[in-house]
Amino acid sequence: MTTQVANNVTVEIAEALKSVLADQFVLYTKARNYHWNVTGGHFFRLHELFEKLYDELADDIDEVAERIRALGAYAPGAMSEFLKLSNITETENYYPEADEMVNTFTNDYELVTNRILENAARIQDEYKDEVTAGLLYGLAQKYQKNIWMLKSLINN
Ligand SMILES: [Fe+2]
């Protein structure tokens, strides 16, 4: 297993991680939004679920940001940077029904997971950075499990 990565590629790996970090941060904020604003018959279940998801994302954000630092780059930490780097869209002053929240969150998770998997494969194949790829594959495994749970909720 390769753990030593040449300096010239660490910059490119860190850039890829910045986009993942931004997606996670926007999704984290959306989980908070939905935790606060969900309504309906499944309020308690969804209120608690979104809390569990943002707590998990908070830990994941830290892992990715600190991996960026370990690679020698600065981690973006401004909301304006996250919004520029992220593919996740936000809606202002809009509070959908619970089902739509779950659907939107599932779709966003899929976007983030696909981006993570694409980056993990590239980082493993092109840059031979098994440690960063391993971190990303671990995140993808966790998010795929969350996607399954969210989809199971929708089908109830
Ligand atoms: Fe709360």
C-alpha cells in the first residue's frame, strides 16, 4: 500500500477534497435547517434523524478538513467558499413538506456520494494516495447506508 505521496500531487488531492468538504458543509447546514423546520405526523422521528445526520456530518467535515491540512493545504472555512465549491443547491425561505425534505436530502446525499466515489477512484488510480482514497470510500459507505435508510422512510 502506498502512503507516501509526491508533493506536486498533494495540491491536486487537496483541491479535490475541498469540493467534498464544501458539499458536506452545505449538506450539514441543510440537515440543521430540516431538523428545525420539519413538520407533520413524523415530526419526532425526522427531527431526530436530521440531528443524527448533522452530528455525523460534523465529524466527517472535520476528518476531511484535517486531511487537507495533513496534505499541506489550508482548509476552506468560509461559507462563501463552500457555496462556490459545492454542487449542492440551497433554497432560501422555503420550508417543504416532510416527504420533500427526505427526498431532497436523499438526492443531495447521492450527489455528494457520487462526487466522493469519483474523487476516491481518481485519487487511488492516478495519485496512488491510498490513505485519502480510504477515507473517501469510508465516507461513501456511510452515506450509502444513510441513503438506504432515507429511501426506506419515503416508502412507508
Ligand atoms: Fe435541536
